[in-house]
Amino acid sequence: MNVRIAVVGDPGQEQDQQALARARAHSVGPAADLEWSPFAPWEIADDSLAWSDALWLMAWPQDAESESVRRATWVAHQQGTPVVVSPTEPPPWFVAHARQRAAYRIRGEVERTTAAELEAAEREPRTYVHQMRGPRHRWWRPLVALAVAVAVLIVCLIALLVPSGLAGLLDSEDTLIDPLNPWSALVNNLLLASLIPATLIGVWVGFRRSPWRILSVAGRIRWGWLGWCVLVVTPLWAAYLAVSWVVFDQEVLDRPDQWVALLAVTLFTTPLQAAGEELAFRGGLVQGVGAWFHSPVVALVVTTVLSTAFFVAAHGSADPWIIIELGSLAVAGCWLAWRTGGLEAVIVLHIVNNLLIMTSGILFGGLEESFVDGESAGSPVSAGMNVVATALVTAVLLWLARRRGVAPAGWRTSALG
């Protein structure tokens, strides 16, 4: 540790020169950390002594020409720098205070350097699965994020269900899960949409990083890229559903009694419902668990498995063909997030799928069969068609992402940000 002491004296005065020489001569052994920097009074400006740990004035400047020295001395005193006026070597207490000031300065410099290095490390580009893994990461942070997200979700659940129950709008469990009840559809969609604030708040509290990293490595929704995804996914997925309609020889049935209200609820809240599921299963879960693993590839594999398992389990069906259909969307979503660095593509795929299926169920009948629950059953043909359609749309989106500069070259390379 070097203790920087500014010495203000007249270089033409032999007494001042001798005092400085004696001070330097004593700066040996335990006092070797003292650095004496001489200045003439006319070399001093108001802030020219801010670097020093102590200020030694060999004489108090009294003439009008030394006003700058007096101002500099006052500034140093206001900043806590020890000041002494002495024609001989400064007293021991002055040196001790100078060492304390130097230790304080060096500690501050180390803290600022450490903070700058930490901030630089936080800003290093990372894969999507490692957005929450930085120098501040600790093993317990994902658990805190999960606890906070669950708490927010419970609050939203109470806020939606209690008023509905008191108003008699949802007076039984059957009413709550009735797909033909507009109020039930609205509440269920809003419950799933509440996964958006639950995930974002959980990540912000648990990881103390920007929750918008859940959306993409850019820390925001990339609206241009999302628009391209809508233009690509909508016609391709509509064609797939049209082929499914023909293959399974589906018929036009009667519309639900309250089809107008159901259609309005679907159009306005289904996008939020689908986005909420994606932020939870392909966003918070993937980045939270992924932060535990040093290797991003290992993090991708583990989180893809977990995301798929939880997403399938949340829908309640144990039918193997339904599991394959749901799993294909989950796997594709994790891969799209890895390659493009964000959730835009899978959010659009999820929204378009739900909107087209729900809208057709309302307008052409068969809305009850549009939902996946514990009694839903699929078939090898439907599962195979779904897997092919999902793979085709994913491939087209990745091709477009490379063309638009969203995804890097190489089919396994992850986008960074």
C-alpha cells in the first residue's frame, strides 16, 4: 500500500527543502509506504490535490496569490483528507490518518474494479439456457424464483376464482371446467395468462437479473422476428389442420349456444394463455434449471426433457399419442429457443395452433374435443401428422431465422446475447 502525501512548500526556501528531505529520510522500513510529492503553491489548482491521501502545508498561505492553495485545502478537508500545517516533519497522528485514508481509497478502488469486472462478466454473451447463469448465480436462486412464481400464481388464482365464486358465475367444479361456458373459458385463459407475471416476477426476485431475458437474449420481444413467424406459421399450420380435417372426415356440427361470447374470449385471451404457458415451460423452467449446469449443451438436454415432461403432465392426458403430439411442440420450442435465442417462434406456433383449433371448434362445432384433458385420446395417424407438421414448420422457421440473421449458421449453434 502506497500512502500518497502532497507537500506544499516553497522550493526556494531552504527550510522547506530540509523538512522534506528529513521526512523522506525517515520513510524507510515500516514507513517505506509513504510517498512525498512536493508542489509549489503556484502549481496548485482547486482540484489538483484530490488524488492525495494527506496534505502537508509547510506554511499557511496568507498572500492573495495563494488563494488557490486555500481553496484546494478546503476541498481536501471537506473530502475527509487529513491536513496539517507544519514547518517541520508532520506529527505521527497525521501519518496514521494518512494511512487510514489510503486504506479507504485502495479498498474503494478494489471494490470499483471488482464491480466493473462483475458487470462486464454479467454482460458476456450467453446462450438462451444460460441467461440466468452469471457471476452472481448461486445454487439456491432457481428455488427462490420458483417459490416467488408460485406465490404470485396463487395470488392471481385467488383474485380470479374468489370473485367469480361469490358472484355465482363459477359455482361448481363442473362449471369451472365447462368448455362451453364463456366465463369459464375466460377465467381459465386468464389463469394460464397469469403465468406471465408469475414467471417474470419470480425470475426478477430470484436471479436479480432482467426478467425480460426470458423473452429473448436481446432482453425484449423482437417484434420484427415475431411478425415473420406469424406470416410463416399461420398458412402452414392452417394447411396442416385442413388436411387433418379431410383425413379424419370431420363434419360441421352445431355451434355452441354462446358462440359469439366464446369467440370473443378466444380471440382476445387465447394469445395470452399460450404465451403464459411458453414463458413458464420454455422460459422460466428452462433458464432456471439451465443455470445449474456449467455446460450449455447439458443444460439444453436436461431442460428439454424436463420442459417436455412438465408440459405434457400439465395437460393431464396419459394417452401415448397425445403425449407424442404435446411433446413434439415442447421439443421444437426448446430447440427454436436455443437456435434463435428467444421464445418468439414457439409463442407464435402455440398461439396459432390454439387459435385455429379453438376458432374452428366454435364456428364448425366440436369445441369440446378441442381441449386436451385426462380423457383425451389420439391415434398413430394424428400423432404422426402432428410430428411431421411440427418438424416442417420448425425447419422453415430456422431457415428463415438464418436468412434474417436471427439464428447463426450451423444447425446446432446457439444464438448468443
